[in-house]
Amino acid sequence: MALNIKFWLKISLLNLCIVAALGVLMRYKIGFEFPYLDQKHLQHSHSHFAFSGWLSHTLMVLMVYFLQTKITSFNGNKYKNIIISNLICSYGMLVSFIIEGYGLVSILLSTASIFVSYIFAYQFLKDLKLLNDDWIAKNWLKAALVFNVISSLGTFYLAYMMASKNVVLDLYHSSIYFYLHFQYNGWFFFACMGLAFGFFNLRKSEHSFYKISFKLFATACIPAYLLSILWLDLPIWLYVIAVISALIQVFTWFRLLAVLIKTRKDSLGNYAPLLRYILLFVSFALSIKLVLQLGSTIPAISQLAFGFRPIVIAYLHLVLLAIMSLFILFYIYANHLIVINKKIKYGILLFSIGVILNEIILAIQGLAAFSYIPIPYVNEILFGIAMLLFIGIGTIAYFSIKKVKNKPLL
């Protein structure tokens, strides 16, 4: 029995809309007077729900869809209870973090969501064995689940420090970055790459570099964690390892991109111009991300990256919005999992414009702060951009959920 992919993806889009609404509220509190609700609590709610309710939920659904398309008579419906459990935890965290921040309920729900991810990983890894080994996506999806499990070690160490009341500030921040690194660069990145390889029906036997690229990225992912803690006084040999891991990722990505352009360039002609633009933009954003990551190994740039909040937020949004979120939107509509129409198309365009403007303004704000130059009305501008993002994803969600009689553009 197949999982109802369309239904669960509509919930995904609604969840992204909620994430954007929280972003608008936080930006409003910064730019204008709004004494209600704690900003830090909103931030925790926004980030936890973005991770679990939007990205993790959607990636789980799309990974099940991938197996349903590749394995005959695959029972995707057995994942229904896992997906529901993850959503219960997600909505619980959404509310509890707003009310209490890091409190008993929110911590219990966060822990529960980790165990739900373990159950999903166990079940999906079992089902992946049914897939032909020649599919390159198989290794990427397997690694994504492993990195998701590894990321939870950071949160458990945080919990240990809290429980023992022995909080060492450097270890505290290192644990947070450990979790973030293996979520962003492990679970999210490898899952999206696996879905992309599955989308283009890539097999190991087609090109030798497909297999090599996975090995290089998977090997570099673990030491690349060091790039997140360059602000510590690392020994020179660890610094060298961090630089090598960043170089490996940059080389592998651009070599892989050259191979993909050579072998799959013609297949892009089968999709609407907007979807082609989104995929090209995601590829460009990922290229920038990896180059910036390499650049962060230069001490002066590292100081800029870790020392100014707008730069950190710009980098996180580059990964979450410009790469992960836009790729997922491309994947949903390119696969006709939800029918695209003219209004959804406008929503995607607005959302992508908002993503670009958000990155530009945050980068300008960060660079200006480095030189102690104030940017007039920057908070108001960022609030306007947050509204644009919300309107864009709101349009996408509304017209994806609403039943329409329009003939699809694709």
C-alpha cells in the first residue's frame, strides 16, 4: 500500500508557511515595538520547527516516495505512524518553545523527535536493502540517516552538561555546532543529494565519478565539523585537516557539477523555465556555500564569519532557504507530486526573490558591522523581505492545497 505523498507534502508546505510567519514576527519585534512573546523563545520555536516540521518531515516523505517509485509493490504506508509521530513532536515544540523556551515539555518533545528519527532511520535502512546497489542515491540516503543519528550526540552531550550542572562554555557551543553541522551538512545535504541523484536516475555504472564523489563527500563530512569550531584555539594539525576537508568538498562538487552538466544537461529541457531557473540557482548557491566554507579557513574571514550575527544568519539561511528549501520545492513540482499552476509559479518566484534579497541585505549588514558603519532602516528592510518570503510561500501553500481546475503548466 502506497503512502499518500500528496497529502503529506501539503502539510509540508503549510509547515513552511508557519516557519515564514514566525520569521516575520521575529523581524517585526526587532524593527518595531512589540512587547509580547519572548524573542529568544520565538527563535527556538522557529528553528526547531524549521528542522523537524519542515525539512525533516518533508525529506522523510520524499525518501519514502523515492522507494515507492523504485521498488515494486513497496509498502510505503507503514511509515505513516512515524510521520505522524514526528509531526506531533514538531507541533508540540512549535507551541512549547514559544511558551517556555527550553523547559520540561519542549525538552521532552525534542528528545522524543530524536527517537522518532531513529525509528525512521532503522526502518528506512532496512528497506534500502531492497534497492538495486547500482542506484547511486542508495549510498547518499543511507549516509544521510547515519549523519542524522550522529548529530543527536551533540544534543545529548548538551543535556548531560545541563543535568550535571557542569556547563563549559566552549564545550556548550561546540556541542551546538556539532548538532548543526551534522544536520545541515549531513542529514539535509546528503538526503537532498540522494533525492537529486534519484530524480535524474543516476547509476554508478554510468560514470566512475558518481561513486567517487560520494566517498569523497562522506569522508570529508566528519572532519569538516572542525570548520564550525575554528574560533577555538585548534592545534595546527587539526586546522590542516579542516582545510583539507574543505578543499575536498569544493573539488568534488565542481568536478561532479561538470559531469552532471555533460551527462544530464539535455534533460533539463523537459521542465518549465522557472523550475530550470530554481535548479540552477540552487546549484549556484551550493557552489557559493562551499567556497565560503573554504574561505572561512582564512583567519581574517573566520573572524568575520563567527563574530558578526548577520553573517551567521545569512550563512544559515543560505543553506536552509537558498539550497535545501528551494531544491525541495523544485523536486515536488518537477515530479508533479503537486500540480503546478500560474499562481504557484508566481509564489515560487516571489519566494526565490525574497531569498536572494535576504542574503544580500544580511551580507551588507554583516560587512557594514565589521567596519562599524550603520545601515539606515536595515531592520525595517529585513522585515519587508520577511513579509515577501511569507507572501511567496503563503501563495505556494494556498494554491497547492486548494483544489483548482486549472490545467497544469507542465
